[in-house]
Amino acid sequence: MTARRQRGTVVAALAALLAALLAALLAALLAPGAAGPAVAGTEPSASPSPSSGAAPTADPELMQEARAALAEQDATVEAAETTDAMRTDATVDLRAGDSTFALDAADSTITLEQRQEKKDDTVVTLTSDLLFDFGRATLTPEAAKAVARLAADIPQDATVRVDGYTDSIGTDAKNLTLSRQRANAVADVLAAERPDLTLKVEGHGEADPVADNEVDGQDNPAGRALNRRVEVTYPTA
């Protein structure tokens, strides 16, 4: 029996006990000689009523039975054996896997890509944080699929620029290398999907930021996230 079921049994027993006590009290009040409600056609009893100051007395035998019943219930609860199966039935395992979810680009508040029309060109800005693991230049499988879908929008035989950018954290040389490697990773997928395209790839490091890396001398993580990007530029069809 689980602890919850045991508590339910005790509550039920106490309710039954209270009902028995109330019944005993009513029986004592309505017993011969006790004052009761007047019945039409009869004379009121000459026995003293409760309002005369005499308090009703409880039946000692009933009180003794009630105490015995309560003691029996207490003994039953104390003697109940709790097994492993009962504990399993009464508890729920908390697992980290039930309270977390995998990060998915589709669930992110930062979109994977943004498109802009600039004169005769379409510029698609890809968010590096959703393309690559931290500090890496290898596309995640989901990101590679997204870039492959992007290739379908590019006109036939177009010349495409692929430009990589980083934020301001790290040395200039490291950022330049990382931005070039990431641009090449995107270009490799485009080339595999569309052999007809002419690709021009370049890494710019932390140059040409689109947001502030710092605000009032303080680090600006939101701005730096926008600066970590790969831009794909192609003629608008």
C-alpha cells in the first residue's frame, strides 16, 4: 500500500469515527427521558431541556469503542510493510532528458538566414552560430542541408561571392583564418550542389561589422553574434 493510499484509509476511518460519535450523541439526546421536539397532539415531556443548563453526557461505552477503533487504525498503519514495489508506485523518477530539448535552428530566436535585395544582387546572411560549432569551421549536418537548399535559389551559371566574418574576440590572424575557413565550407556545399556556379570566396575576419562588438566600453554579446556570419551574394533573377 502506498503512503497516499494509507493516508486515504486513515482519513476514511476518521470520517467513519466522527459519524459514529455524532450518531451516538444524537441517540443520547433522543433517548427516553431526553428532551426532543414536540409532536402534534402530545404533551411536551417534563424532562429538562438542554436549555435548562444540563449538558448531555456521552455514552462511556461508545467512547471506549471509538478509542479502540482509532487505536486499531493506528496499529494497522504502523504495521504496514513498505516494499520496493510500493515505493516505485508512489514516486516518479526525475530525468534530465525529460526537462531539456535539443537545440534546433528552427527553434532559435535568431534565424539561420536573412535575405536582402541590394541593387541587382541578393545577399543572404547566414548566422555562423547556427552553421558551426564554437570555434570550428565544419558545417553541422543540419547547416549543410540548409546551405544545399539555398543553392536552388541561385540563377543558372551565376557568379557567387561567399564572404566570411567573425566578431572581435581573438587575434586578427586567427579571426581572418577562421572566417576564410567558414566561407570555404559554405562554398564547398554550393559547388557540390551547383557545379555551374562560379564562386569567389574570401575571409574578412572582424572587418566590416554589422553591429557593435562593444557598447560604452562594455562587451556586447548580441552585437558580436550578428557579426559572426557568412554572406552569400548572387545576382537577383
